[in-house]
Amino acid sequence: VVNREFDFIVLNLGRKQGLEVGQEFAVVRGEEVLGRVKVEKLYDELSAAAILPDSKKDAIREGDAVKAI
């Protein structure tokens, strides 16, 4: 899920997958890096991550992948 109003995304990864608050990820589609996000809220099976300012936030959409930085 992408929330452009508040500049965050919801990841289908969480505490059970080893994520931690403060962890950063690159948002990617294929080989293209669309931006970076930082985990702010953590739950067992999902997390909320802020879209960082240098990102192409209008290009990020549901279904994009994340890679640990």
C-alpha cells in the first residue's frame, strides 16, 4: 500500500521476517531504483515505512519490491 498524503508505504514484511525500526530499504521495480524508505512502525507480519525525501514518490506503487540497503 502507498499513502502519498502522508508519504509512507506498508510492507508485507514485519518483525517475524527480522525487520527492525530504523531499517532502510530501496524500493525497486525490475532494475530501476525508485527511492528509499525507512521503517517507522513494526508489527508481526507488516510494517510502515516513511518514503525518504530523495525518492521518486510519485513513481512508487503497490507491487514494487524492496531490497535491504
